[in-house]
Amino acid sequence: MSVSLHRKRPLHRHKAVTTHVLSQHAGIPYEIERTLCSDCRRVLGERPLRRAAA
Ligand SMILES: [Zn+2]
């Protein structure tokens, strides 16, 4: 999904921080690498990593 409407908001350089979160899908744990801005908390990107070793 790409909701990138340019609304009126102060422009700043996103301070991207990468966090690894563990999500579960159909009972299977997945590790997700989530990049978000530590400033505005905007999620910049998300990509699934390989399945977490149980
Ligand atoms: Zn930001």
C-alpha cells in the first residue's frame, strides 16, 4: 500500500530506525524488519525476513 499523499506537514529528514518485530501469521512466527522514523513515528518500510527459527 502506498499512501503517500503530500499533506501539509513540516518536512524533515526522516530518521530511519530499523526494528525487528516478531509477527505471527497463521500460527507461524515471522520476523519483520520494520523501518520507521524515530521522529514522526512514520513507518517507512516493512519487509518480512525469513521465518524465525522456532
Ligand atoms: Zn519523519
